[in-house]
Amino acid sequence: MATRTMTPIYLDYNATTPLDPAVVGAMMPYLVQHFGNPSSTHTFGKAAHDAVDQARCQVADFLGAQPEEIIFTSGGTEASNHAIKGSAFQRVGQRLLDAGISGLFKRSIAAHIVISAIEHPATSNPCAFLRRLGCKITVVPVDRHGLVDPDDVRKAIARPTTLVSIMHANNEVGTIQPMREIARLAHERGILVHTDAAQSLGKIGVHVGELGVDLLSVAGHKLYAPKGVGALYVRKGVKLEPLIHGAGHEGGRRAGTENVPYNVGLGMACLVAQQSLPQATETLRHLRDRLWERLHAGLGERVVLNGHPTDRLPNTLNVNFVGHIGAELLEKAPEIAASTGSACHEGQIDLSPVLCAMRIPPALGKGAVRLTVGRFTTEEEIDRAAEYLLNACTFPTR
């Protein structure tokens, strides 16, 4: 007789989220029945066009934006690429037009972008690409809690600065950045501000007006919508060079026939999240703190928190299990699905760039585990997860 395998407790909501049933329900008619091209003028096209318009309004309302300020994308990575490359290329294109043909032979694209040391690769890698084209990239540090000092951003801003791009909340340790103050400092110098809000949406309130940002990235699969859909908020009046050229979709800003079912799914996900706040924040915080309290009660000083103690996502618990290796600890607790903050290669333990930027000692950071709760996590799962982790810590360590 085959043995029954227990489904692990899912504590990796910062990696991806399951689809909310309301999202699935909203998408189904556009996967089966309403298949028209939104650009078509007949009945089939109009049904699809109206659905995209409604989804755009739902995303905009969630962010405190206007519908025309929302561009649908294939995900958060594309949204951040568009914000970063689009702002740089827009500046370059204008400078070349102003300089005439001789501008084509300039060595540098004369743009400057400021980012933090803990950005997601969706931000840091486009900047690395632009650096190869001659763009100057300044990386500001973070403190032991993963927090950016706005004064460091102010000092990094120079005359050719094109964009400041700082993530709203870190995906590994959950630290929330002081975006309003950063945006104020940048805007005093006439500089655009972008933030990657993939992790913060749905967990805390995110309002573009309150943050003061010009550009903001959304990732659907962090918000109980499908993988493969996202959005970019572009404040009215901000011009970006399109990342994808073609026909005039998305107001000429992002070519490609609209992904109607997925856009609808993202719209519904935003509506559900909006209706759940602020209660969702408190529920997530309760579950996160319950897990921390049980781990700390069992291990004391042998478990150490990573990230800001208070200015942190309510669902994110990143801890170092002292004397353990994170990956090996999770192997001893297969009943839990979570992530680690280090990787083992040929006997060497490499900390994640985020933990390195936070200057976490390698001997401590090698035991990092990220535990993130979500909409469908229960107290019973939290209690069992704590028990599994505590039991795993009793195994001999090397």
C-alpha cells in the first residue's frame, strides 16, 4: 500500500501566492467565453475591452491613482525594467535630439541612477545593463536592519541624476523603506522616483500619493493573482521610452495584445486586497509574531531576528538559527515549505546579497531562514511549524 504524503505547511508567501478563489472566478469567463481581441470593434472585442478597462480601474483605485496612469505588464520584473530603462532612454533620446547627429557618437548616455544595496534583481540587473552602456549607477548602503538612510540618497544625487529607485519593502527581511522622505529629497532636485512595491501590496496600505513616487511596480503573483501579470504606475506627465515597441496598445506605452484574463485576475486581486485592509495587516502580524514567540521561547538567544524590529512587513519573519545551516535545517523539517538566506556550493556557504549588504556575520547568517505567512495561513499551522522547527534544531549540527 502506498504511503500518504502530507502537504507541507506553506510559509513562502513572499516567493509566490496561491490564486485567490475570487480571482479564479473572475478570470474564467475570459478564458472560456469572452475570447475577443480588445482592439476589435465588434461585440466580442468590446466585452474584452471593457473587462480590461474595469481591471485598470481596480488596480488604479487600489493604488490611489488614475486609470490612465496604469500600464499592464507581464509582471513586476517587466514593470521595473520599464521604469528604469524607460526613464534612462527617454532622457537619452531627448539629449540626442537636442545634440543632433553628433550626439550619436557620444561615449556615455549621460544618465545617473541611484539604487540601494538590497534591491531585487529586477532593479539591480537592469541598472547593471545600463552601466555597460555608460550610465552611472550609485548604490547606497543599508544599516544592520536593512534600512536606507534618506540622507545617503541625498548625498548620492548629482546633477545628471535621472532616477532614484528604492524598493518599498525588502523581499527577504521585510524592512520597509522611508519612501516619502526619499521622494521628497529627490523631487527637490527635480528627479523621478521609482519604487518596487511587489512585496508590500496587500500587506500594508500602499498609496502613490502618500508615498510621493512617480513610478511603482506591481507583481500579480505576490498578490494572489496569476504569475505572468503585473502593472506599472506612471504618474501623469512622466514620459518613458516604451520597453516593448509595436502597435499602440496601453495608450502607446506597451505594445502587445492585452492579456485579458490575467489583467482581469490582477484587477480582482487588487479589489480583494483593498477590501481586506487594514484588517489583513493585523492578521498577518498576529500570525508572524505568534511564530516568532514560539521559536524564541524554545530557543532563546539561539534564534536571532533579521530585518527592522518594527518597520517591517507584517507577514515576514527572517531569522538566524544559530549553529545551524538554513538549508540543512529545512531538510530536517520537510513538513515546512520556506526559503533560506544562504546557499551551499561545494561546502562553501554564501549569504544572500541582502544579508551581506546588512553586514550579517557569515557564521550567523548561514542559519538564516525566511518564514512568510499569508492569507490562507492558520494559527494551527503556525503552531505545528514552530514545533517542527524546534524539533529540527535538536538534531546534531556540524
